[in-house]
Amino acid sequence: MLFIYVSVSPTNAPSLLLCPSLPVSARLAYAVSARILPPPSPHRSAVSSQIRRRLHEDGGVSPAVTLPPSSPSSKPPPPSNYDSVIGGFLGFSSNHFIKRLEGSNVNGWIDSMRAASPTRVKSSKNYQEKCSWILYHPSALKLFDQILFCSKGKQIMFFLDYDRTLSPIVADPDKAFMTRKMRGTLRDVAKYFPTAIVTGRCRDKVFNFVKLGELYYATSHGMDIMGPTKN
Ligand SMILES: O=P(O)(O)OC[C@H]1O[C@H](O[C@H]2O[C@H](CO)[C@@H](O)[C@H](O)[C@H]2O)[C@H](O)[C@@H](O)[C@@H]1O
């Protein structure tokens, strides 16, 4: 299983992040997926047990995909064909991802979680820090081939933050509307992948913004989880 957690970086760049830096949300995403996904097939359960083992060993560190900065030697070959997105599954080998998962440095994960959770990004003095953050938490939009490579044989599931990810930040939280275009995109994503909104907001509030019965909603910081009301 591959979780794709979409939120925003401290640099305010709306992006799709591949990083271990969202421990609470990503763990919540994992918990949500345990509730809403069908039982894994024998093939997928091997992958899933690896992730569970890591979660246990790491004391709950996020299972989100971690891709260290790429070097020419470590970059996986680009997939020859990535048209095979069927029912949320991609047809590529998972070995590379599992090796990375097993070889990753847990302390490094924790350090990067700390580094990636500043209370506030400060002005120009932090330019280098910003660059470093981006280096270690690259936007997934620039690693599309690697994501596809890592996705082979796994079910992909999308978890999306709401504020600043699907909606702009506005002064009045009651007016954080998402655009019609964004709603259409979300509807399209949900046709192919189980898709959940993960937010601290309450269910009614976020549902009134999103208005899509096809999604899962993990609201009130995960205390209130609702499945799709519409196929
Ligand atoms: O827990 P999250 O789902 O990540 O939500 C974080 C907060 O989001 C909302 O506040 C943010 O968006 C508002 C509307 O654009 C903006 O006015 C505010 O400054 C932002 O922090 C929400 O209103 C909060 O309750 C959430 O804690």
C-alpha cells in the first residue's frame, strides 16, 4: 500500500510531499486506511506487514514514503509504462521501495520530522533552511516516475489536508471555499483511488466546503471518520 499524503510545506509551496514529516497526520492516515480499506490480498499483505513492523519498531513513526535526495546511482530506472492505473493499483515492482523503507535511518526520520515542523518560517535569514528543507522533502510532483516505480503492486490511497491544500488561506475560516475546479479534480481522483480528507476541522464544516459524497472524511483530528455516501 502506498499512502500519498498531500499537505503544504513550511515554504508555503503547495505541493505533494513525500516525507516523514507529518507524523500525526500520516499516522492518522494509516489508522484511517486500516478502517476503510478492504483486507489486503496475500501479495499486498507482505508490503503492509513491512510497514506495520516499521511502525512498531519506530515507536509510531510515519509510514509515509521517504525518498532521500536522489543521486544518479540511487535513482531507480524510470518505468517503461505507467498507463496501468486500474482501480487504484499501479503495476510496478515494490522491491525498491521496501529496500528503502528497511534501510532508512529512523533517527534521521525523527530529526527531519523535528526540522520540518517549525512553528513559523521566518524571513530571509532562513533561506538556507528553506533550501535544505526542500532538498530533504522534495515535491512529489518532481518525482513522479519514482512514485510510480515505488507504487508497483500497491494500492494507492490519497489523504488530503484541507486548508491551504484544497483551499486558499483566507482571514475568515468560514470562507475558506475551494474552487469548482478543485472539486472536479478531487472527484476525478476519487474515481481511481480511495481518497480521504484529513483535517482538524469538524465534519459538517469540511463537508460543506467539499460537498463530495465519494470521499472519506477523517475530521475533528481523526475523532470523527466518515466513509463515502456515494459511489
Ligand atoms: O488541522 P488542519 O486541518 O491542518 O487545520 C489547520 C487549521 O485550519 C484552519 O485555519 C487555517 O485556515 C484558515 C482559513 O483559510 C485561516 O484563517 C487560518 O489562519 C489558518 O490557520 C481552521 O480554521 C483551523 O481551525 C485549523 O486548526
